[in-house]
Amino acid sequence: MQIVAIYTNTPGTDHERVSEVRKYLDGTIERKRKKAKDNGVQFRNAEMRAAEDSLVVEGYAAVFDTVADIGPFKERIAQGAFSDVLNDDVRFLVNHEGMPLARTSNGTMVLKQDEVGLFYRATLSDTQMGRDVYTSIQRGDMSQSSFAFTIEKESIDDDGVRVIEKVRSLIDTSAVSYPAYSEASVTARSEQKEEND
């Protein structure tokens, strides 16, 4: 039953979905995630949505000063934590895996830090996978996002919450099924609205 759920919820062609299921079943995805964590990569989640008739999605990958329960500890991102990484080569992925659907280095994704948090806008690739992901976001099947990063500077506040004061590198923003930071969002945008901004 679990295999069927993974297969039907994975975007892309039938061949790509079967390939992803095989990677999941043989442990490839979990090994890659563990290796990244061993190298200091952190994964955090947020919320997202999609808009009409375009492949543009936008949202907040992180919201400042919101406490998230990571499991063994609680954490929050401090104001300005992303100041030094806005020019990093960041990819837009699905569940931190697979082929990028947008990327900052080619201008298909832009990042901005404001008083709320880390904002992103991504124009997804006009591929079957890009269209599938966009549709899932637009329908609300995927409504949250995540970001992967490494830490430059952190501290513990008076409440025992870990504070990420400065991010060393920002690796990706991703559409995800289960976020850690539930208040961050993504939306699908219409082309008309985007042109008026």
C-alpha cells in the first residue's frame, strides 16, 4: 500500500516515478539525506501555494522569530540570518531531491529577505514534472516548503531555543509534504498578477 502511495504522489513520467520508488525502497534517498546531514546540511520546512495559468510559485521558505519543534530541540531563525547567502546558487526541488525545477544562477528563482523572512519566487521548468508540481501546489496538495542550509553562527536563547543567527550556505528551497516551519508559505501566481507587481 505504501508503494502505491509513493508512486501516485511522485511527480514526473511513469519511468521517473518508478525510478524514485526504487531509490526509496533500496535506501538511496535515505543514505543521501544522511550523508548530507553528516556534512552539516540542515533541512527545515515552511508553507507554500501556487497561482493560476503560469508556472510561478512563491512563498516564504523561512519565517523569522517563529519557534519550530525540530524533535530533539526547538529552533528559530533570527532576523537577517540570510543576509550573506542571497547570492548563493540555490535550487528549487521537491522534497530536497531530484532535478531542479528552478535555480537562482539562471534567474528562474529569486530570493529576498524582508521583515517576515526568506521570500522566494520560482518559475518552474515547463516540463511534465514542473507542471505536475505546479498543479499539486495550485490544488493545495502541496502547500508547504522547506529549505536546506548549513549554519555559520548559532546560540541558545533564555528559553533554551536554538537560534540560527547566521546561515553559512543556502542549498535549496523545496516543495514538501511535511514542514517543520508551518507558517512559511508558497502560492501559485497568475501571470497577470506577477506583471502588475
